Amino acid sequence: MNLKNFRKTYVFLLLLFASYSTLLGQQLIGKIYENQTGKPIQGAQITIEGVDGSAVSNKDGRFSLKISRGEYFVKISKNGYVTYNSLTRFGVADYQLNVAMRASSDLTQEETEVGTRDINNRTYTDTPVAIDNIKVEQFADAFGQLDLSQLLHFVLPSFNSNRQSGSDGADHVDPSVLRGLGQDQVLVLINGKRKHQASLVYLFGTTGRGNTPTDLNTIPVASIERVEVLRDGASAQYGSDAIAGVINIVLRSDTNGLKFNTNHSISNNGDGVLQNYSLHYGKGLKNEGFFDVTADFLGRGRMYRPATIYSDVPRLMFGDTKAENYSLYFNTESPLSRKQKAFFYAFGGVQLRNTDANSWTYEANNERNIKAIYPNGFEPHIVSQIWDGTFSVGLKTKTNKKWNFDLNNTFGQNQMHYSVANTLNSSLGAKSPRSFDAGGFGLMQNVTGVNITRKFRNGLKNTNVAIGSELRVENYYIFAGEEGSWKKYPNAGYLPGGAQTFPGFRPENELSTFRTNLGAYADVETDITRSLLLTFATRFERYSDFGNSLNAKVSFRVKPNELIAFRGSASTGFRAPSLAQSHFSAIYNDVVDGISFEKFWPPTTVLSQKHLV
């Protein structure tokens, strides 16, 4: 080869290499900002269908993402803004895309994490079933409600929650219903992960009698960004207890620094004083991660509403329970590299709640009263200390061309410890103490799960496949109170024993029982056309103490245009009883026509004679 031909060949190879390098090294760069103010938007998610990986805008609103030449659908989304979708052609040079996003007053145009396992999520109007999107900060200010159950009660017609008085444990943990079904038939998630139930079983004739609730008020409103409520059966997707639907609590992921907030209110009658102090801190981490922490205090004073239904002497203090909630919650997520394909995340928190509820008024001449102690009668207080904590940690990936996985472990515990104040043990006579440790119960739950998803693309048609498995281990326990809280001591007048209005748990009630639940699911969502979506899900569960459960669900959405959509679903569901429902036992006081007497729970419970005499 002569020198002239060698030079031509060299130049050709150099140009070829430069062109190839340009194709490989091409980037989409740009800036995301608000359309009215021009303020940069941090945390906007940029995804391109058919391109592996995604990007997140930084504090200046800027982003970059490697692409190759071609035509793609670009999607830019952030909660609180209208999602940007565009079909864009990229050439051989770097492409710049600056997008002015419009704040969304229509919450249905934001993306949901519940009801779909699509890796790119869907908006609330694109899902095949009805989902409500509750912006907590917005509605808390509008309705003046500072605990979650009452906030949802005022916002959602399908959700009802009522505070109780004189109903033992229901005074301390508010009962609620969704679509007319009990709270133990509603699955509650935090950031898409299962939250443990409370250890309480409602016994009296309150809303949800016999139910084991999930205590929504253990999560401070100040730590919540939004609440998603799936108003449809979802046992085939999330588990056999999602009969009425699913409530997904999404924690805040702000990076706006320190924020302090305080709220105060009082009723027209001058009681029921409500005070709330919250401190929230959000900080951005390396590679567009975040860390958020919220400390919160919520105090609620008693409300006095005397009742004269059962007796000429009214209950002295009929009304809302006095409560003090101390909460600390956090939420964090961080990419493991600049490519933002793998993420570490963790969230959780603890709450200590001290409550003081009034019970039935015992008149001076009541056979259970000792006049030497209470010459004018007495009204016992049922006091509880509730400890609730949850911690979740996981690792997940997010790509557009490969299988994605989410490996997670979530631990939670709830414990209620009762005491009774301003009371007595009648069988001890004038020597009786005025307060007792009544014992209590608790529930621990650990959930380990792996979820695997992938989106298969064929032009405008997309099929998302998800499979996964979950192992849940639960432990329910009851611990006894002090002897004087439950024992009837020998006495000449055959006076009843135990702490009046709330006898303590006895040694015979004590237990610690375990069970395991192994579940596996498959979920397919496919866009038959741009206007027709079909989904199918099935889930198998194996309970160590109750047997097997197999559920299935099919749903569809037809969207002929942007103004009209038709949705429907059909599903099966089965709910196994909770450990608390299966194993709770106690003796408690009930009042009928002004007469107080003891009841056994469950009704077939028989305790040894030595503790009854």
C-alpha cells in the first residue's frame, strides 16, 4: 500500500471511529422548570421508552441521559405537576430538551404507586380501577384535621372513622371502615410496603366490632406527602386481607431544608384543646438521593359531654379521650451510582402514645363502691401506653430494558399496655389500691419480599410482567397485669374482685403464638391498543395455621379519548382471621341498664375456679 492510499484509509477509519463514538456518546441534556415562575424543578423523573436507565433533575433543574440516534417517547414526571409526554426524534449530535412544567391542580394527572406494578407507574386516570389521591398538606390545612383517620374521614366519602367513648380499647385506637367493610379487610401500605396491624381487637358494639385494625394515627400527618386509596378488591395483587381496598401512605421526600409548623384549636365549649408541633428536615444526597426526617407532637384534650341515657346520675366525663402522641419518622433513598439504576432505600419510625379515657360512673351506693375510699362514688380512667414502630430497608433497580427487582424486609411491632386509675378492687375493701397495672398485648410482624418486573415493548404496545414472593412471620402475645387487677379476694360481703371497669389480664390469658404466611403472585398489564388496557393478577397464599388461599383478578380500561374512560374489574378475595382474633381472651366489664357485670371473651372461655373466688 502506497503512502497516499494509506492516508485515505487512515482518514476513513478515523472518521468512522469518530462517527461511532458520537453515536455511543450522544446525550440528551436539558433543564426542567416551572412554566409561570421559571423556578428550577428538582426531582423530576426523566424516562425514555426503549432506553436503559433514567435521570432525575438536580437542584438547578438540569439533567443528562445517554441516548442513541432515533425516535423515542420522552416522559417527564413529578408529583404536583402535569406529566410531560412527547414523541421526539434525536439526531447525531447532543440534543437539548428544556421543558416548562405546569403545576397540576388536577390530582388525577399525577402518578400512582398503588394498583399497578408498571415500572413507569400510571396516572390515576390511566389505572383500570378507581384510586383517590389525597395531598395531605393541602387537605390538612383545609379541614383542620391533624390525625390521619379523621383527615380521611372528612375527605373521602367511602372512608368513615368515628371516635368512641366508654368502649375500652376503641377509645384509644380509632375504628374506621372503607366501603362499608371493617378495617381488618383493608390493607395499609407505607411506601408500597405492608404495614403491621394493631394488636387490639374491638369488643364492644362500636364500628368494626370483632375487627383487628391498622392504626393509621401512628404515622404523623406532617411526615406524609400523600395518601393513595385503591377503592377495589385487591387480594390477588397484595394479599388476602385487601378485600375492601388498599391504603398506601407515601412519606415525604422533600429536600427543602428545615421546616417548623404548629397548629392549635379548641371547641366551642372550651374543651378538646388540640395542639400540634412538628419539625421536618429534608436534605438532598449524592446522585440526587434524599433524606427526610419528621419529629411530631400531637396533644388532644378531653371533651366533656355528659350523658343521662342509662342513669339519673350522668357520666361525669363522656367524650373524646385525652391523648399525647410523640412520633419520629424518616424516609431516605439513594442511588448506588451516577447511572441511577440501583437504589438503596429505607424508611420507618416510632410512636409513643399516652391515652386517658373515662369510663362508667359508679354512684356512691353502687355495690362495687367502697365509701371509705370514694364517699361520693367514682369514675375510673382506662389509661394506655401504646408503642408502635416500623422499619423497612430494601434494594431495588430501575431500568427500561431488563428485569428489575425490589428486595425488601419490613419489621413492625405494636403493643398496648393498660393501667386503670381512680378505681378499686372491691374485694379488698378499704385497703384497696386506687390504681392497677392491667397488663396488655402486642403484635410483631416481619415481612421479607422480592418483586421482579419487566416491561416488554412492541411499538406503542406495552406489556408489563411482575412476579414475586413474600414471607410473613407474625407473633401475638398477651401479658398479665398485677394480681390485684384481676383477682377476687375472699371477703364477707362477696364483693366482686379485680379493678372495677377494666379487670386486668390473668395468667391464664398469657400466651405467645406464631404463624407464617408464604405468598406468591403474578401480575400482567398489557396495552392491547393505545386506548385499551387489560390486566390479570393471581396470588397464592399458604397460612401455617389456616390453610391455603388462591385469588384472581381481571380488570380493564377503555379510553376512547382524553375526556372519557370506562373501567371495570372482577376479583375474588378471602381473608384469614388475624392472630389476635384467633387467640385473644379476657374478662371485661359491661354495663346494661346501669348495671355493671363481667363478661368472658371469647364467650366459651372458662377460667379456673381459684381465680374467680
